Amino acid sequence: MDQNTPPEEFTGDLELDKPETEAAGAAAIVASFEHVLRGTGPGRGWKALVNLNQKDGFDCPSCAWPDPDGKRSAVAEYCESGAKAVADEVMTKHTASPVLFERYSVTELTQKSDLWLGQQGRLTQPMVLRPGATHYVPIDWQEAFSLIADQLNALESPDQAIFYTSGRASNEAAFVYQLFVRMFGTNNMPDCSNMCHESTTVALTDTLGLGKASVTYEDYQTADVVMIMGQNPGTTAPRMMTPLEEMKQKGGKIIAVNPLHETGLLAFKYPQSPKDMILGGQKLADVFLQVRINSDLALLKAMCKLLLAEEEKAAASGRPGTVVDRSFVEKYTSGYEAFVASLDSFALEDLAAQCGLSVAQIQEAVDLFKHTPKLVICWAMGLTQHKNAVATISEVINLLLLKGSIGISGGGASPIRGHSNVQGDRTMGVWEKPKPEFLDALEKVFKFTPPREHGYDAVASVKAMHEGKASVFFGLGGNFAMAVSDTNYTGEALRACKLTVHVSTKLNRSHLIHGETALILPCLGRTDHDIQATGHQFISCESTTGVVAQSHGVLEPVSSHLKSEVAIICELASATLKEKSTVDWTSLMADYDRIRELIAQTVKGFDNYNEKVRQPGGFYIPNGPRKRVFDTSDQKAHFTVNVPMPIAVQTDELLLMTIRSHDQFNTTVYKNADRYRGIHNERRVIFMHPDDIAQRGLQEKQAIDIHSLYDGVTRTAHRFIVIPYDIPRGCTAAYFPETNVLIPIDQIAEKSNTPISKSIKVTITPARE
């Protein structure tokens, strides 16, 4: 086994069932409580669940799906994925205490699976791995802060340090984090957005002037049509299916676009509805378009051509503007003429062929929304992680602009963020490319000169560490080593560092792929009471629709040694900056209201923050596109010209997309299974069309190796089991992070630098013996 990659957990116990046809239901209830009770007692588990996503409770540490604006379920305002995430946080039957690290060396821990590492429970004390040591050992907090400060201050330049952030950090933690880092002197602040929705941010900023969703929660309920592209809501955002069901019951329609028939796109059985539980769930997708991998741009362009053809028919019948919203286009947009002219370069039949569809199938979908502007289009990593991702998302906006679907009730653009508060972190300034006006505000409020040069994003950070340009890595949450592409290369980069530091709640593989010195700093979770010098504190988070709400921990922490993320950052800032700082970090740590007062002075849209965040359910932050105000160069929404460029594959190659199972969240694995797809007791599987299996002389359940070849370098993911599945010919799918090893570090999306995790050219051979 390569020292930089996890062990090849090939169980040999694979069991196959038919994929499920309804999401949620009784199975979700059983799975939720089974996971909670396995990790903790019923009292502690129930107290956590009953407070999850309540207006006076705590924000789910899983996805960023918004809570209902009005009434919420008093029993279960959460989903199976949220329950699993909370169960991992409230776990008390096992803890990753110093005893664990005394028993296992780092080398021995490296041999364990990611599932096993996560099952060891919450971290309880700061741990250090000193140069040449074989085991992590406990370290005092103040010594840990001094060690980090000394390493940082010894650097020749602040730009030799990398400060990573996962989406879990609160607004308060993110703000003080970026403030500390910029006072230290660098903009090297990559975050998990770089690896997921950065393409969305770039495309929406260019076209609408704001890199966020233009919809509210209620827009899903009031839409006439919702088109779900490159997303599996049953796994990635299960609570999304509740407003979708409500929309369907009012007569709305759903178009699903995906290479896979995902359970969450087929039907939803609401666990709190007796009718659903007895009579069966609500059918969701009215039209399913099973596209080939990376053909979404061609599909959207075909839809635009068909809409314009329908508008011509309507105009000829004396009804101009009934398909294309001409008044909206004329008043609020630019680039329309060039966009329309460019469509003449593409034949409908050619675009449909790229998708693996017929023109009639695409027309069936267009017919659902051609006469209504109340269209919501949502998407996730199925659109964002391709070389042409920014162009594809820009084409989503073209379609919405044709319909005048921006800035109306029941219409809009809706990226589905995958991690709670990943959007809030960016709002608070965690970004390697900060806007000048934000830096101006920091300079005015805090009386220092922040760095102006752009820093490293996630991919650039890995390259910088690998090339020796950066030697300190600090991670605020996350599992960086497994989340980034090119696993072996990333591991080499981290091992080249002088110091690696991870602020974490649980043990993960990034702690084991370490620099010369390594630190693990255990922090409080969302469920934990946060008590500082002035008493109980609350934090706040931003949902994917731009709602900022407070979050209160409700449980006693598993260890008295845990510190909040805010406290860790403030104490580190004090130890590092000393007299150079213009901030009273101790004061901020003692009372988070003081942090929010500073945010109100610095971040646009957060005036009266302390007052507004205390409103039950929180508040919406300003959103220009929602009001048809576009912060672009000409104050207009932009049509763009985007050219489909099919990926050229050789006859022996397949196009692989990495996916996650229903029993994992990002890199966190809850179980070696994927209940919705009928996979049990195994994760190293590859989904293939039966004809592609036969063409290669393979058999069902045969063990194979997956190879990618880029720029003369072959990368291999060993020992995967072949599963026949309903997926387009020439396409295949397997779970990440196991297949991240196949993605070269420099294979990224244009403009956004997001890894091409959803379109990797691969070949397959029988597994090595």
C-alpha cells in the first residue's frame, strides 16, 4: 500500500439488492435511530435530535439545505443524513482519547480503513507527533499554540503558510480566522468550495453579479417546474424532497437530469406522513433525461434552441413574448443578440446525440416549462466538477434568462451546497481572492494593511507544498488529504511540510498524512455547549438560500479539554501576532457578540447583526438577483456564448464520475454500504453498463483495477468489483474518495480550478493478483 493512500478495503462480502425506488420512509427512520443509538445512549441521542434544526436549537452539521421559513416539525426537522452526522458528534461509547494513540502507532493507524478511524469517536485532547516519533502524544494547549506560533513566525514569508477551511466553521469562527490570517500577512485561504461549488461562484458572479442562489425556500414550494441537474437529493440534501413533494401535490412538475436513476429522483416517502407510509410515496420526476456524463451543456443549449423555436411559433400566432420573456430580456439583460446568433452554429440533432437522447425527449422536458416563468433549476457537483463546468452553469443562466425566471416567486437559480455553512465561510471573507472592498473594510475597521495579492486555492496549495513554496499547513476542519484530487501527490505535498495542524472533532486520514511535526487540536461540535468567560455562547450559520440563523449547542462536551473553534483561533492569534495585533482576541473569545459587532461593521448586509440573528429563524441577507439587481459591469444579467466540447475518449476508455454512497457524507464514511443503490458490505465497486462489461470480457462481481492516463503518467485505483448498472454506454461511476487517486492535480475546470472529479478518462483491467 502507498503510504499516502488508505488501505484497499476489499471486503469480499459484497451483497447486491435491487436499487430502491422510494427515498426516505421507514428505512430512513430505522437507519437514523440505529446510527444514533449505536454511538450513544437514548437520552443524549434524543436530546440532540429533537433540537436539530429547531429555531432555538442547533444547525445541522451536515448539508446546507435551508430550514423552512415558517413552521417546522417539532418531532423531526432533520433527515437520515443529518441524524448520522449528529450521531457521529454526540458519540460517547467510544472516544479517540490518548489511550487510542498510545495503543496504535501512526503507521498502524494508517493501515486502518476510513470507516474504522471515524468509528473511534470524538477526539478528547490536543495531540502532537514530534519529528521522528512513531506515536501521537498529549500536549498542553498553550504549548501547542506556542509551537504553531514559533513555526509561523520563523517563516521567511507569511505566504509559506496555508490556512484551509472546511464548511463546518461558524460565521464567527470564519471571521476571526480570516482576520488572523490576513493580520499574519497572507491570503492563502483555500476552502472546500474550491473543490465543489467554485465553478458555481465564478459562473453566477459573471452572469448575475452574485455567486449565490437567487431562490428562497418558498420558491421550491411555489415553482411550476423544478429541473434537478447533476444532483442526487435523496442522499445529498434529503430534506429538499419535502418542498418538492409539496410542489408536486400542487400540480408542479419535476425534470431530472442525471446519468444514473437515483432513488431520490424517483419517489419520496415522507416519514411523518401517515398517507405516504401506508399508501406509498409521492412520485417525483415527471421527465427523466438520462444524459451521458458531461453532456449537460449540450442539453441546455438544445433546450434554448427549442424555446426560441417555440417563441417563433407563438409570435407567428400573434402571441409574442409568451415563451421567451422579451420584456425581461430587453430591460434586465445584455448579450442576447450574440447568444441567439451563436445558437445557429449548433444542430439540434447533434446536440441531442451528444447527450445520448432524442430531440423528442428534450422537447418533452421543454414543453413542461415553455409557458411558465416559474422555473427553478438546481444543480450540484454533477455540473461543477468538469473542465467546462463554468460554461455549463452559465448556460443554466441563459435558459433562466430566456424565461425571465430570475427575481420572481417560484423561479431562479439554486446551487445545492454540500456542507453546512460553506457559503457563510465565504461571506465572512474566507477566500483566496478577497474583493478589494472587503479588504478596504478590514483596513478601516481594524487599522492594519491587509495583503492584496491573491493567495493559493486548494489545488495551488497542494502544488505549493509539493514544490517547497509552502511548509506549514493549518486545517480548520475537514479531511484535506482525502478531499483533494491526486491522492498520492497530495500526500507527498503534506509530508513535505515542516508542520501540519488539524482542528477536528474526530480522527481522519489527514491526521496520519503529516508533516515533520503534526498537531491535532480537538474542538467543540455544533451539538456541544459553548461556555466562555461571559457564559453560554451561540454561533451562526448561513444556508444555501442566504438565511443566517443562530445555533445553540445542547449537550455537555465529551471532554473538558475541548475548545471552541473561536477560542482556538483567538488564542493562536494572540500567541502568533503578539504586539503586532490591533485586536483584543481575549475579548472576542469571551463574548461572541463582540465578534458579530465587528462583522456588522465589516461585512455588507450584516448591520444590526446581533439583533437580527436573534430573530426566530434568522434573516435573509441581501441578494441582488432576487430583486433583479445585478452587480455586474453594466448592471445587467449577462447572456453568454458557451461551446459544447465533447470529451474525446479512445475505444478502450470509459468516462468515470466519482459519486458518494447513501451511507457517507463527503469523505466521512458511515457504513460500507449504499442502501439506495442496493450495495451492502462493500465500497470498492464500479458501476458499468452491461454491454461495456461484456465488451471487455468481464463478469459481474469480477475484481478489476481502474487506470487513468494523463500526460504520460498512469494512475491506478486497485481492486474494485464490477456491478452491472443502468448507466449510459461509455460511462461509469465509483465512490470517492477512493477514486480521487485517479485525478491528476492539474486536471481542473477552466476559470474555477475545481478538480474534474465527474469526468475522468479511465481504462479497466482485471485486478492484479
